[in-house]
Amino acid sequence: MVAIVGFLVAVEVASGVLQGYYTPIFSDIADHLSIADGDVNWFEAAQLIVSALLVPPLARLGDLVGHKRVLVLSTAVTAAGSWVLVVAPGFETFLVGWALQGAYVVWLPLEIAIVHRRTAGTGQQALLTRRSAAVLVGALELSVIVGALTSGALVEATSMTFLLALPAIVVTAVLVVIWFGVEDVPGEATGGYDWGGLVLVTTAVGLVMGGLVCIRVLGPGSVAPWLLVVLGLLALVPFARYEARHPEPMVDVRLLATPGQWPVQVTAFLFGISVLGAQIPLSTFARTDPDAAGYGLGADAAFVSTLIGVYVVFLAVGAFTLPLTSRLFGPRGALVVAALLVAVGYGLWLLLHDSTGQALLNMAVAGLGSGALVAALPATAAAAAPPDRTGFATGMTNATKTIGGAIASSVFAICLASTGSIGDPTEGHAPLSGYLTVWAICSVAALVAALALLVMPREATSRPVGV
């Protein structure tokens, strides 16, 4: 078991590198591609769309053919995308490579499913899965810091081609590690592949996410983006009906509706609002000059990196201490406490936002809760799912989190409409009320998540309930 987790830690190291390496050098990438800094937002939008669309079908495929095989497939796609970034001659090719990198989003759910399957028959399956998840997420968050520090240190000392090649080398090396180090176990699910469900869910998610991207590009006053969002939401009705009738659905809506699953998935969606949607507003607030705008921290890029580093460190602490908090409060109680910490952390921003010390305190509190949720949600979903649907259940926590973050990103862009999170903060400033709204939404969302988790049966963290 230790060896398996060790190999999977290598995968999360690569994931951390991908998530932390590029952030400090986005402006340098824009210069390399001869594009405006604002166009970098297209990379985030494209990757979110691909991530949201890939998770359900890949998770289902893992249950069918084996989680290791799908982990190999997704890693190969991520490696291909990483190498495309190295050789991309312009914006369009780079966008394709960046979108392909979105396949990494399924790594952690697949790893949790592998651990959950590997610990079957031990009598401590749920406990060992939670402990392994804590180790994996802790490795991920520490690697985010290492990745960010590495790119920041090398950007002035080497060429952009060499700089972009390093994460591609890391992902390629991890592909070899997975191939030789992770046991290949056949999938437990039966039945065929639900192509109809795949088409319907792709249509629904594609319309909603496409509409959200259009809102960011065309603005909230345009009718066309909202029409796409409405059509996407309406498409969920025939999709849910189709999946409920299907014997082997792509998205098991009946499983998602069980008492052990829906609180976890709702929490993942609400958690995505802060963990994915609030990072750019936090960065622009920190960079805003208080002498010009009347608020902000007037921080330079180095302090923003420090702020992110503190947040990630406390993410790792929250993940590593998950086994301890689970013993103190119980598995469900640990989730509730984590959600409350996120609520308190973002709630503190409403009162404490005038100094760098206050900012560090706020992000430390939010980071503790966020790290625990990142580690606990997939493990909890696996524990509350039947053996042949663990890949699907863990994968859906990432899918719903991604969709929550994408929706929040667009909502926050509206809140900061004057320039805010999408513009260059030196060109203008969003109203302080916009930032207060962002933090209030994050805090309330986490509080609602805590309430949803209280509804979840206690026994759902150790065995499936209602399936």
C-alpha cells in the first residue's frame, strides 16, 4: 500500500507543478506569444471547459476498464498538451495545448479510486483512503509552491522554450512512473459505454460553459451569452431523464441523489466558488494602489507570490492534518469544520482588508479549511459509493468543483465590472463593494456547504447509504 501511494505521490507532484509553475510567468508568456495580458484569460477558460467535459466520461471509463489505464491515458494527453506549449508558434496553438493540459483534473479522483480499490478487504478501507488522500493532497500543495518558486527563479535566467519544457519533462517522467509502478486492475463496472449520455452532458456543460466564457468576453449586457446559459440549463432536464432510465449511465443521477452523495457533490460545487473563482480577485485587490483607489494593499508581485505561498502552505497543513481532525470530530465533523474555516476565512476579508498582515491571516484560515476539503471530498465520495462507481463518484467531486469555479469566475467578473478581475488594475479600479460582494459570496457558499454536510448521514463516510 505504501508503494502504491508513493507512486501516486509522484503524479500529484506533477499536478502541483502544472498548477503552480505557470502563474508567476503569465506576463512573460504573453510577451513570448506577442499577445495582450488580458488574452491569457482565454487559457483559463479553455482549460476549465475541457476539464469539466472530461471528468465524467473518464471517470466512467475508469470504472469500466480500470483506473490505472485511464490514469495513463489522461497523463499522456496532459504530456502531449505540455509539449505543445513548448513548440507553439502562436496564441492559437498555445491555447490548444493549454486546453489539453486540462486532462490532469481527473488525476486525483482516479488516484483516490485506485487507493479505495486497493484497500478493499483490509477492514479499514475508509480510514486508509482518507489518510492516503491527505498525503496526496499535501504533496500536491507543496509542489505548487515548488513549481511557482522554480519558474520565478528561472524566468530571467533562461529562454522561454527551456522554461516551458521543464513541466513537460516532469509530466512525461510521471507517465513512465505510472506505467511501471501502478498495478493494473480491471474495472468492476459492467455494461457498455453510455454514448447518449456523453453527448447530452457534453451539450449541456458545453452550452453553459460557453455562455460563461462569452459573458467574460462580451459582457453581462449581451443577450447571446445568457441565452446559451439558459439553453444549457434546460438541456439538463432531458439529460437527467435519459440517465435515470439508462441501465449503465454516464452520470449516475440516482447515485448522486442518495443521502450519502448529494451533500458531498453540493459541497464540491460550492467549494469551487472560492478555491477556483476567487483567486484572481484576491490578486488584483492586493495589487491595487490604495492612494489611487481608496482601498487595496498596494503590493508588488513578490508579495502576491508570498500571499499565494502562505495560502498553499496552509492548504497543505489542512490536508496533512485531515486524519487528526477526522479522529477529533469524526469524518463528517471534519468536513463541516473545514467548510466553516473557509467561511470564516473569506468572511474575515469583509472586516480585515487594510493591511498585508490581515490578508495573510485571512488566507491562512481559508487555506486550512480548503486543504482539508480538497483531500476529504473525493475520499468521502468514494466511501459513500458502491465499489463499481467509486471512479465516477470521486470524479464528480472535481467536475462539480470545476463548474462551480467557472460560474463564480463569471459572476465575480460582473461584480468587478469596471475592470476588476479581468482588466489591468493599473487601468482602472472596481468598486470596493464589488470585492466585498466576492468575499461575501465565498463565505456564504462555504457556510451553505457546512449546512449541507450536516444533513449527510454519519455512516455515509464508511459505507454507501441509500444506494
